[in-house]
Amino acid sequence: MSEYDYDLFVIGAGSGGVRAARIAAGHGARVAVAEEYRVGGTCVIRGCVPKKLLVYGAHFAEDLVDAQRFGWQVDERSFDWPTLRDNVLAEVDRLNGLYGNTLENNKVTVLNGHARFIDPHTVEVDGKRITAARFLIATGARPAVPDVPGAEHGITSNEIFHLETLPKSMLIAGGGYIANEFAGVFHEFGTKVTLLNRSDTILREWEPALRDRLLTISLAKGLGFKFNTLIKHVDKTETGVRVHYHDDSEEEADQLLWAVGRVPNTEGLGLEAAGVETGSIGAIVVDEDSRTNVPHIHAVGDVTNRVQLTPIAIREGHAFADSVFGNKPWRVDYRCIPSAVFSNPPLGSVGMTEAEARNAFGSARVFTSDFRPMRNVLAGRNERALYKLVVNPSDDKVVGAHMIGPDAPEILQAVAIAIKAGLTKAQFDDTIALHPTMSEELVLMR
């Protein structure tokens, strides 16, 4: 009989924690999970899933307009925010239940409460002390809120899904993927949106051609952008907020959304009592096997600030459980990770940018296709898609693919397989085009 209550204690029931708990239990481990909010984590409860549902809802604004060019008569077009909001939240509730069922069906004990280390082998959850042979910290991250007076008068992506009414105007502080996604969504709902960016570039780490195209299209749609803009303080008004800038100008809006990054959730975990080391912005420091400096304590997902993507957290949790409890050691491969921005239109990217390839290889061959999707042509919508392939000139391998346009993330996933497999540009060219599609452009670039 073990001297500990559990073989594995997981702190945090998000995507990474749930996967690790389920796999470890499947290998025969006695597993418990502590979650202080809701099972499912950021992605399911207040992140990618509800956000993507809002993106779907926003698309109807343009689809209903375009439909008239295709012969459909759409009368009395209007949008009801509470209907979409409540249906999205109902879907979140359903998924929350499914995640809970997954843990229950795998005989994982779920403790609802905040877990805090008392010593390296003991945690306390709402006054109850529990011991375990091993621990996995999977507490994720939260939206950052800047340290400016009145910051509390703004909201974050955690609260935006629960708005009582649709704001007539919204200021979004940030220039990353969260800022651009919600900007596109609420603009289509009829909100006047302005992005406030502290630098002169949106989506800094993305292929420049894509981010420039998104900015051009967004401006044409009527979204506002203010670059090199710093917020000095925020006041509450009767109808919303008044934002004061560092140049002493000011602006009022119904809503202010902070989208300025995410911070690992490590406060209040008692990491000092366990001896666990943290680094930049409080992230837990781990090695290639997700092990902290304390050998029996691991960490996965956003709390480590390696790659803040849900599929990465899931893989890290799976690799940990297989390696530690299943006698099947393996590591996550962080190369060639596909990513997307569900803006309007969306972006998809995998592998090296052109600049990264030139730095790595000394030179790069670049192929682009700049075209107007067939649907946009008939709809009279002057929006162009852009696809870009980056090739290593020494071996002809395609090392990067970047695209902006309708369904770009859906298309990009298949391209990511080809790039991960190391296919060459000649093999792309040798593939017969599927016509008429947007994706055929990938095999027609010369």
C-alpha cells in the first residue's frame, strides 16, 4: 500500500490536466484532480471554443449581405446578442459536463477547490490535506491587466462572453490574436471597434505579408486602429469608460477590452513550500519532459509559458502520463506547430516565415498567390486572399506556409501535414489541383 493518498495529484482541470489525469488513470494510477472553477479550462470555458462560436455567428453578417448576389432575398436582417450569447454559454455547459464525465468514467477523483502546496508531497484543498507521490501543475494562464489607474473599469476575454448588452462602441487594447479576433467579431455585430496598439505592428510574430493584408482589409471594413498608443488611466462614466492616453488625448466608449497578453496562474499555489522554481512572468520552469526542478513535480500547458496552445497542453499532458505511468516515454515535438488567428478573414501559419528561413539558410525561395476567391467575385466583395510558401533552396523542402483568406485555418491543417513530412516544392507541384477551390492555389504556384 502506498504511503500517499494518490499516485498522481493534478492541479487544474483544463485540457492538459484532464488529458494527463485520464491517461495516467488508464495506466493504473490512482489520480485526483483539483479545479477551483469549472472542468474544461480556458479553451472550453472561456477561450477558443466559445470564441469560435462567436466567430461563426459574426460571419452571418456578411454572408446575409452576399446572399443577395446569389439570388437569395433576406428581409429584415437583424442581430440579437442575448440569443447568441445564451446559446454559446449553453454549449459551454454541455462541454463542461462531458469533461466531468470523462474524468468520472476513468475513475479520477475530482475535488472542487483551490489547491496549495504545504510541502513537496502535500497539498491543501479547502482545508483538507492530501498527499501524493507525484504532482502535475496544469493551472493555465489568465488575461493580463496592465497596472494603470482605473484598469478595473475594463474587461478581459474572461468576461466578454457574458455581456448583458451589445456595446455600441468598444476600445480593444492590444494587437495580438485575441485583440484582432474580438475586433472582427464585434465589428460584424455592429459595434464601432477601435484597436489600441502600443507598438506600430499588429500580430508581431506573424508573416509580415499576412498581417499587412489583415490590416488593409480591416481598415477597409471600417475598423479603427491607433498605433504607438499608451493608456495613462481609465475613468468610469455613466455609459461606459473614458480612456486617457499618454499624449493627453482622451476617448469614450461603451466598453474597454484588455487583450494585452496572458500571465501564468502560479500565485497562491504555495510553490515556495514545494521548492518549485519559477522564471519569467511567474512561469514554471520545466525541462523537455515537463519536469520542474523538484523531480516528482511536473507542469504542462500555459503555466509553463512554452507554447500557449491547447493542442500543445494536451500533448504535454499525454507525454507526461505515458512517460511516468505507462512506461512509454516520449516527448513533444515543438517544431512545425500550426497556428491560426480567427480574425475576419482568418489567418493560418505553419513553419518558418520568410525572414526566419533566410536567417537559417542564408536564402529562401518564396512563392505567393494573391487572388480573389470566386465567392467574393460574384458577391462583389473586393477582398483578396494571399497564400505564401517558403522553400529551403538547398533541398527544395517546403519549410513554411502562410495564408489569409476564407477557411485559411481549415486548409492550413492539411498543409501542415505535408510540411511536417518534409515534402518538397516539386511534390507540391506534382499534385493535381482540385478545381475549382481556393486550396488548389497551393499546388499552382510557379
